[in-house]
Amino acid sequence: METSRLTAGPARLARRAGGAIRSLRPGAALALAVAVIAGGFGIADAATGGSFILGRTNHESSTASLVTSRGTPLSLSAPKGKAPLAVNRSTEVKNLNAEYVGGLSAPTLRPSGGDDYARPDSDVSLPPLGEVEIANTGPLTAGTYYVTASAEIDLATGDPFGGCVVTLSHDVNNYLQAGDQSGGPRITVAETLAVAVPSKGSLQEYCGISGSASGSDVVDAGLTAIRILSSSGTAPAK
């Protein structure tokens, strides 16, 4: 009798459940049946081969693929300020292409700059009055540039000191930075600064001497401009 009772127990439970469902309204009975089936098969967590349930944590034991023959296979939208996608690893995703990195576009991140150098022992003559262009970067992409320039000058007797300036687009009257040195007969001058360069703007190094003698010249010089993302020090010159 005990064995018969244990065997019949599940059947009686099923009959009671069926009777309870039949006693409900049709819509409620259907909802209850779906809930019982879903709970019984465990599809709320979407194992491999099951359904993907929105709003729940779904688990997969093998790679799932989403394929379409037309258009974009997956589109994700999120509220403003929220990421539309999140991952739990920093491992590189092969073939993943992104338009922005840290909010910066590819052209913004692309390294760029310009430079120009006077050949060593080129002996560029410096007249008693005025400045001479020694180096020129040529047209640059708009952005902030870290600029270094230097020159070695041989001073003729009677010229007390020499110097050089960095200019933006040949504007000698409003030069960006100057360096000078006295003594001699050979002096070295240098300039270092950050510059905000407009599109197609260029940077130059001009050198000159103070005095009325002839024979002073630049024996070696160079100008390098490298675009940087930002400058946290002194505001870039313009």
C-alpha cells in the first residue's frame, strides 16, 4: 500500500493542478500554464538552445551568432550618458572598428607635425639689420604643437649678441618666442613652446644679430613641431 501511494502521488498532484487551472478564467489559466512550463524547463535563464529572455541574466555554454543578409544585424540604443554596450574583459576584440577613441576621431589622433633644418656648416649670412628665415615647417594641420627650435651663430667682431624668434605664418612683428645670447664668438640660442596653429598655418625660425658689423652667420639650426592632444602648462601661443 505504501508503494502504491507513492506511485499515485504525482498523478494526483497533476490532476489537482489541472483542476485548479480549469477553475480559473481562460486568460489566467493560460498565464499560469506558461509560468509552470517556463519554470519547469528553466528557460528564464536561457541555456544553450533556449530562448533569450530580455530583462534577465541569460547563460550560454557555446558561442551564439547573429546573422542577417540585409542591413545591420544588431542595433543598440541607450539613454544619454549611458553606454549602449558593456564587456567584462580588456582582451582585444579582433576586427572591431570604432569611430572614436576617448571621444577623439582618427584624424585627431593621427600623429602629424613638421620640421626643417639648416645643413651643418651652411653659414647662412646674417645682415646687420633685420632677420633671416632659417627654418620653415610648411603648412600644418590645425591643432596644438610642441615646438623646439635652436641655432648656433658665429658672431663677427663688433656684433655683441645674436638671437632667434619663432613665428607663426611669417609674422615677425608678433613673434611667439625669442631666444638670444651674447659673448662669442659662437653662441647657441633655443626656444621651446606650445603653439595653437590654425589650418594650413606654418611655423618659422628667424635669426638676426645686434650690431653693425658684417660676417656673422648661422652655422647650424633646426625647427621641429609635433602636434599634441593638449597642453596642461602655459596656454599655447597664437
